[in-house]
Amino acid sequence: MHFSQAVAIVQHQVGTIRGVQVLYSDTTSLETDLILNLSQDGIQLFFDPLCQRLKVIEVYNMKAVKLKYW
């Protein structure tokens, strides 16, 4: 998934997903990952700085994660 796709999904779910932060470095933007932090869900999505593709999904707060099974 590309960074732009993830942002579009978050924008589409604006009522459901709250507390979103985009973390990046002004000085080393091509060396450090883009991070989409979903603070209320306890999840961080790490994107490669050059190709902007998702490379890591980090769950840092399991109590905040709500799982659904279809």
C-alpha cells in the first residue's frame, strides 16, 4: 500500500478513525520513514521514505486495538 492510499482510507473513515498524526523529518526526509500514527488505536504505520510504500505495521497498545472478524 502506498502512503497516499493509507491517507485516503483514513480520510474516508474520518468519523471512525480519530487521533491521526503524520510524523516525518524536515531535515532528513529521504532517510527517515514516514509514520502514520493512529494514536487512539495504538497503531503506527511505517512507510519507506523514497517509494512511500508500507513496510511495517506496529501495534504498540493492544488494549486500544479493536478487532473485527467478518
